[in-house]
Amino acid sequence: MLRYIGQRLAAMAITLFLIISISFFVLHAMPGSIVGDDPMIPQEVRKAIEAKYHLDKPLPVQYGYFLKDFLSFEFGTSLKVQPRVPVFNIIAEKLPITLQLNIFSLILTVPLGITFGIIAALKKNTRIDHTISTLTIFFISVPSFVFAAVMQYYMAFKWDLVPILLSTEPTLTWTKFKSMILPILSLSFSGIAGITRYMRAELCDALNSEYMLLAKTKGLSQVQATVKHAIRNSFIPLANIIVPMFLGILGGSMVVENIFSIPGTGSLMVRSINALDHPLSIAVLFFYSLIGLISILLVDLSYGIIDPRIRIGGRK
Amino acid sequence: MENREKVLQIKDLYITFNTFSGKVHAVRGVNFDLHKGETLAIVGESGSGKSVTNKTIMGILAKNANIEKGEILYNGKDLTKFNDKEFTKIRGSEISMIFQDPMSSLDPVMKIGKQITEAMLVKGNITKEEAKKKAIKLMGAVGIPHPEKRYEQYPFQFSGGMRQRIVIAIALACDPDILICDEPTTALDVTIQAQILDLIKEIQKERQISVIFITHDLGVVANMADRVAVMYAGKIVETGTVDEIFYDPKHPYTWSLLASMPDLDTDATDELLVIPGTPPNMLYPPKGDAFAPRNRYAMEIDFKEEPPMFRVSDTHYAATWLLHPSAPKIDMPDALKIRIEKQQERQVLQNETN
């Protein structure tokens, strides 16, 4: 097991290295310079700034400097978004609100998705199932920012039920929570739909399985057999999508955070890219990738706990 | 045999399935009785309605199935009128079933022990310890070594044959009177097959339960059954004791089945018959005898009118016009006759050496 985790961590390190390398080159391939083309900046100052950030050197040399800093955990300071503040601090400051949103959204997403999925599977090919499945496809297909904009317009602007933008209070109060409702909802819809669809498919499979037939012929009622055998079995593959869903929500929040002007990591990413603030962009990207890889690792490891076939079968 | 107690009576059972292309007539008027403590084998090719008949007895037909008419009498009650709740009461404790594929019929993430005791505990009036004791005893009885240790294991830690033993233990957990075996050895290799068949035989003798054995393997039938029912296109075409079916078959379909099966005496000079054509499409059940188009002894009437069950002896019935008094005398094919003679000779030899 330890060896397996070690292998996975090594693979993760290689993946991260590739991600930051590619993002370094992609970001530096963007047109424009951080110094800008302001004619008021004297030539010497421009030269000095470029020299300070090694921008006067060829790209491979810059990459060398970048790697050297990165490997010593020197992520650098922000250049433009919050000049001279270490990027690590900026992310740490923006993270709580993003996490709050995502956790609330997960709390909403997982139980609702599972419930709808179970209902749809049990009522397969009835009107209820068709309704749920149609809605599911609708909510999967429409991107979250469309919901965000539509809900913002109607629920907040027209009907005045909730605030239009996120409240700026530093702590989680009732007013702040109220202003978080719309972002949470718009982040959750596609997740709920995704889990519903997956749960329905898995449960339908399990309901038609031979072990359900045996469970029934040995004397369990349909309800007992469904709860004890079918649902239990369909939960296992579900772990496969719930953990990465956390990631999906992180990614989706980039746009949604901008719509509701939430000062989270998503909007930070967008701003840093627009401002050509490369150290910050790479740091945020690195952070996203790290969370992603860790969650995938957790999925794989969690299988060892929930699935006895791997838990016991994997032991040598 | 006839005066033994009848535990199950199936009368004129007719089952159809609604499909996109129309109504499939899967079972078209099946009649048979099951006596206490006997093994009835139902043979027939795929799609002849063997499994459907037995799924009806268990009440586990697919949702698109309709019981058009007929009744299944068990303890004076008609099972075709049962709802799922009533079926739940008798499943396991009165009628139980073993399926074809032991690899998929156990819940992969539940411990073996729990799967065996589950139904006992649901049926009530037994404590957890008693259930566990009983399960371990059962596991021993079906030939699982170290049952105490195996009790705590998962299905993936068992081989195919062991899993089928567990499935049998599960089916027996609530002491049923009737055990339906739906091709229990098809998915197993030959040596394991023999072990499982011996096990079922042994259990049947010990517990005096009635067994319905569905198979398309005639060798298994000869080994297991007391009586045989041959099904073709949703109907029973011939029924009789094992000896009657194997040594004195009357229906041309039974002839063809027996003549198409190689046995130990078959050598290069023997002829194996082939049944030409394919079974009829049950979306459009044929008029007359369903086997007529593939039957080289078919007469004009076979295409026009369905033959009734003709009585050969008290236990032996066959549905073929050849048994009608005014039908021409036709004997079974020579190849089959020679084979049966050889088999009988061998039987005699065996009995002598024993």
C-alpha cells in the first residue's frame, strides 16, 4: 500500500512539473509585456524592470530561473494584481470564500443528486423518470454561468429576493449567506444533474443484476433487496464522480465568481491572466492542479476502503 | 409415482411478452405436476419457455410479461394471482431457486455469511447467533471447507464452483419445499458440474424436497431426473419417466434431440442427426404442430391442427399425431434405435458388474 502511494505521489510530481512547465510557456507566449507600452516610462526604468524579472533573457533561461525558484518553493510575488505581495498569501486570503461556496454547494449537490437518481431508477420509464432525465440533460448541457446570470436577473434584480452581489462582510453571517444562495445554486445545478444521471444508470444496472434476482428469490422484499443490495452496490462507482465533482465546482466557479463579484480564487485567476501577472497565474494554476491530483488520488485510495474486492483482494 | 402427493400443479399456463415488435408467445399452455421428493427435468432448446415457466412460479417475471391464462396451484393457492408481497412470503421458505451464473448471482460487496443469513433474519423468529450457526452448518453441508473462516469472506474470494455451492446454501437457508434449478451447471466446467449435480442430488435425498431441474443438457437429465418434460416452442411435447423418455421416446422432436447427442458409445461410424431449420419465431406462433416444419415425419394434419397429448402409459404422454390410431406406423430413426440398444446393453453390463 505504502509503495503504491509512493508510486502515485511520484507520478503526481511528474504531472505537476509538466503542468507548470506548459503553463509557463503558454503564459509567456501571450502578447504584451508586464511593463506595458506606457510611453511615460523612461527607457532605463523599463530596462531595469525587465532585468529584475529576467525578462531581457531568452525564454529557456527564464524557464531555468523559474524552475529554480519553484523547486525551492519560492512562488514569487504578485506583479500587478497586488504588487509585491507573495502569491501564496494572496491565494490563502482568497481561498476561504471559494471553499465556503464549494462546500455549501457539495452539501446541496450530493444528497439531492443521489435522491433524484434513486427516484428515477426506481421509477424507470415512467413519467417521473422521463421528467427527471429530461431535466438532467438540460441542467448538464446549460453552463453554470447562464444559470447565474438568469437567476441574478430575475431573483435578485427583478424580484429582489436576494442580494445581487456577494455581501462584503468578512464573517459568515445570515446576510452573507443570503447573498451566497445564488452562487451556490448556480454552482450546484450541473453537479446535481451529473450525480442524478450517474446514480440512475448505476442503480438501473444493479436492479437488473442477477444478485437482485437471487436476493428476491431467497425471500427479501423488493424494498429490502433494493436497499441492501442494489443501492449499496451502486454507491461504489459513485465515489468516482463525487470527488472530482469538487474539482468541477472549483473550475466552474471562475466565471460564476466573476458574475457575483466574489473575491475568490476563481476571479483571482481570471484577473491575474488578464493583468499578465504570470507568477500569480502559475501559482493559482498550480494550486488547482494540486487539488485535482490529490482528489483523484483520494478517489483511488478510497476504493480500497469502500470496496472489499480491492481492500482485501489487493493485500498481498 | 402417480399416487404421490402433488406439491405443485401447473395448469394450462400461457405467458406472453410485450415487445416493440409485438407480442411474443413464450409459453403456450403448459401443464405439469410436481410430486413430493421427485426431480422433474425440463429440457428444451433456448427460447422454448423453460425458464419463463419457472420464473412465473417464483413470481420474478419481467415487467413486460403477461400471464394470459392458466394457474399454478401450490398448497391449494393459485400463484398466478399472487402479488409481490404474497410472493415474498413464500420465496425462500417454500420455493427457492438457483441460477445459471454463480459469478454474478452473489452480491459482490456483501460477506458470504451475511448473504446466507439475511433471508433467515428477514423471515424472523431466529436470533443472529442461531442464524450464523445454521449458515455455517449449511456451508459445511454444501461442501465448503473451513466454513467458519469462509463465513467472513467475500464472493470474489471464492471460485466458480464454490460460489454455486454458496448459492445453493442461500437457496436452502429457509428450508424450502421446492427447489428450482435453472441450468445450475451451465457456467461451470465439467468436473465441477458433476460435483454440483451430486450435491443437489444428495441434498434432495436428505431433505426430501422436490426439484425442478431446467437444462438443455440431456446427459445431466439422465443423471438427475425422475421424470422429464420436453419443451418445444412454449409447449410440453412429451413427458414421462427418465426410462420412458430415453429408451422409448415417442415424439419426433425427442427422437431428434436424443439422436443429435453424442454419448460414450458414439464412434466415427455412428450417425448424429441434425435437426434442420430453426425454432419458430414466437411472435407468430405457428398453426398446427410447432415442430412440423422441421419434422421429417410431419403429416398434412401437423400443419393444420395442433396435436393433443396422447397417452402412452400412465406416466408417459406425447403430443404428436403419430400416436393417433389412424396414423401410419412410424418407428424412431434407426440410428437412434441402435444407440438405445447399445445404451441398454451397457446398462445391463453395468448392473451385472455392480
